[in-house]
Amino acid sequence: MVVASDAESTMSANGTMDGWIDGNLFNINRNKFPLAELQKYAGQWVAWSADGTRIVASHPDALTVCDMVDRAGFKPYEVVFSEIHADEVGLACASVFVTNSDL
């Protein structure tokens, strides 16, 4: 295994080490993502672009999202994986229980 030393590492245009996500930029952009658009992904795993401006892959199964990212030509360190829960995008999950006496 070859590991680059700090002296050999390259910097990206935003001043972060290549292969590292700029967490501040990601969070700023992710928080600007339209809620109505995000609701479409409720209950799914998504792969965000490294800058948090778009979703590049989505599926209910996390491993499938990983495969989709790979097939699209992204490196795992070029995206941010997360699960979109219905309650965090304003969609309430309700369960309805029906008993025999209700029929």
C-alpha cells in the first residue's frame, strides 16, 4: 500500500486536500437544497455531490447506491452518502391499526 506524505498531497481549488470533502461548503449547500425536492428521496439512501448541490444517486438499498456511484464513474471520496428519513423532510410516518371490532 502506498500512502502519500503531506508534502506529496495536492490541494484542490477550495484549499482542501484532494480527496477530502469541504464540510462547511457541503453543509451550506445541503441546507439550501429545496425541501420539496428532498422529499422525493424520503426512505432512500442518497449520494450527494461533494459540494452538496445535487443528488447523484438514490435507492432504498445503500449498497445499490454505492454500486450506482461506482458505475457513474465517481470515486467513493467524491460523494457523501446519507439516508433521508421521512421525518427529517417533513413527512410524517403514520401507522394505522385495524382491529376486528373496527370492521
